[in-house]
Amino acid sequence: MAADGLSWILLYADDPMTARAPPKQAHDIVVKNLPTNLETLHKTGLFSDIRLYNREGVKLYSSLETPSISPKETLERELNRKVSGKEIQPTLERIEQKMVQNQHQETPEFKAIQQKLESLQPPTPPIPKTPKLPGI
């Protein structure tokens, strides 16, 4: 195992509840294979219930409630759905704050996040002109 792999193991051993940002390539491989791997686990029958929840904690699937439906289909639908601006805005704002804290304001990624956040803002209505009053 490479030293880099060991450092990841140590990070999880020291603080398992802290989120990590794996290399994009590794993340993409895991996400791509997750539905198929979940289907394989479902077919083994080793689990009494497989449940899927979205980020808000809403249950999307339970193998006990819908045993004839594949968890793979539910997961693929959730992974591939279009995310609304309302859903993504809080995450982008947190990332923007972290990038400011880490002094990454000059990066192209920071500028892209700012542009996306600006595009999510409702348009500012024009300021109405004040009518001129006669005699003033």
C-alpha cells in the first residue's frame, strides 16, 4: 500500500466522523459503481433491510417496504437527478466561506463558485423614478 493510502487510513482512524475530499478520480469510480454494488448486496439477502435516504433525511427506499423494487434504480435516479439552485446554494455558500478562510479567493474555482452564486440570486428590481411634483 502506498504511503498516501496509509495517511487516509490514519485520518479515518483518528477522526472517523470528519468528511474527507478524496481525489476526484477515486470519488467518481466509487459513485459510478455504487448502484451496482448495492444491487449485489441486495440480491445476497444478507441484510434484513436496505434503506436509502437523501441528504435531508427523507427515506427514498426500503427493501422491506418495496422488496420487488431494486435499490439500484432508486439510487441511480437520485444520483442522476438535476439539483435545484435552492438545494445547492447553501453548499456553495459554505464552500465559498471555507475558501475565504483558506485564502483561495484568487483560484478559478472560487471565481466559478461566486459566479454560480450570483446566478442563483433573484434579479434586483429597478428603483422606480420619483415623480416630479409640480411647483417644486
